Amino acid sequence: MDIFNDLKLQYKMGGFEQKLIYWNIGAFLVSIVFFYRFSLGIFDFPDWVSLSSNASNLLTKPWTLVTYSFFHAGFFHLFFNMVVLNFSGRIFLTFFTQKQFLGLYLLSAIFAGLVFVGIYAILGMPNTGIVGASGAIMAILVAAATYSPFMNLRLLLIGNVKLWQFAFVIVILDIIQISVENTGGHIAHLAGALFGFVYIKLLLNGIDLSKGISFILDKVSNLTNPKKATPFKKVHRNYNQNQQNPNSKIVIKDKTQQQIDEILDKISQSGYDSLSKEEKEFLFKTGK
């Protein structure tokens, strides 16, 4: 039960990089129940979940431009994607906001999907379908590398490399493998990488493509969490107590809020795992 509460609290307190991992894992568990053919040992995704290269299918099921980026064709497909998503997401969020992160993920998935469908239609290639978050993850990685190319990374067994070098190798591997296997997947990866590069270049020129996603998130937040008017309360003033200077900018917080702020500061500095059991329980109870 403590593990469940910890996961619930991590989800609630975490940013979109953590929430996206939870959503992808949740979609994978759902797909095992509904789309896994145990007799054959493979996933069989319907065309209303996966993204079909058939353009006519896209016209009748446009939502698949998003849904395909939350499903995966196997455990290792999911595992490696989530590792890179967590890695690249943390770097991206060093420089940009949570809303920009989610906006880039969704917009790059849509763009990569459109490129995949378009190339298959133009070249007259046999119809197929794709699933996976790789295109969106490539966009996040390349976006971070475009903005801060000389950031140092220390990789196991390799040592120190620059972020641009790491991203460059990943892109080259996709180009090499595009004609060997999983052609549609590699097309989506490269399209995502292109979108991440263009996104940062436009952002540096004052054009934020993710503003539309941020606007929608704000509207949804206002609908689901409407601000309640604060009821009028009669206050009895005690003139015997010391009065605070009306010009003072010091705000005295209650002890609960002060403790919450201290815990949140600890999370931002050392991560959620650094909290003690008592601090986790306190944060979970106040979160309710």
C-alpha cells in the first residue's frame, strides 16, 4: 500500500515528463489486455489506435495521430523509449517549461505521423501501421541538443560526450536503418528530430509553436478546477497584539504551508526519493 501511495504522490507532484511515462505505461498495460494475441505472442493493434499509412484511414480516424504515440509493440520497445524520454525530458526542462515540454511531445508526434503517412502515399509503399513514442522523444532530444549543443554528458562505458554528439549519433543510426527494417518507424523518428530542431529555431526567434497546447491546458484547468469565490469572513481584531506594518513585504505563512514549501524545495534539490517516510506521508495527507 505504501508503494501505491508513493507512486500516486510521485504522479501528483511530478511534472509532465513523469506523467507521460505513467501514461505510456498505463497504455501498455491496457494494450496487453485488449490487443495482445497470446497465441501468436504479438500485439495486434486496431487501426483506431495505431497510425495507418493509409491516408483515407487518417481522414476517418484523425485521433490516431496522437494515440499511436502512447502505445508500444513490446516491453523493450516501451522500456528504452521511457529511459530516453526521462533522460531527454530532464535536459529539456532545464531550459523550458512543463507546458512547452508537453506541447512539443504532442505536436512532434502529430508532425511525425503526417510525414509518415505522406511519404508512404507519395512513394506508393504498401500500407502498414506504426505505434510508439520514439518520434516525439526524438523531437525532445534534438530540441535540447539544438538549444544547448555543448552540454556535457557522462555516459556509462563511453565517458564524456557533448549533447549534440549524442543526438547526432542517434539520428545517423536512424538514417542507416531506414531501408533495413521498420522503415515507417525510422521515418517518424527523423521527422520528429526535424520538428525538434525547427521548434527551437522558431522559439529563438520569438515563435512558440506550443502556445496552442498551453492555451488548451489552461482552459481545461479552469474547467476542471474552477476558482471558488472566497466567502466573506468577519474578523475580530485583537488590539492587544503587535500589529504588522502595512508597508511590510514580509508574508507570514502558517506552519503547514511552510513545511510543504520546505519539502518541495527538498524535492527540487535532491529528488523525491530523498524524502523520509514521515515527509512522504505528510505530503500525501496534505495533498488530499
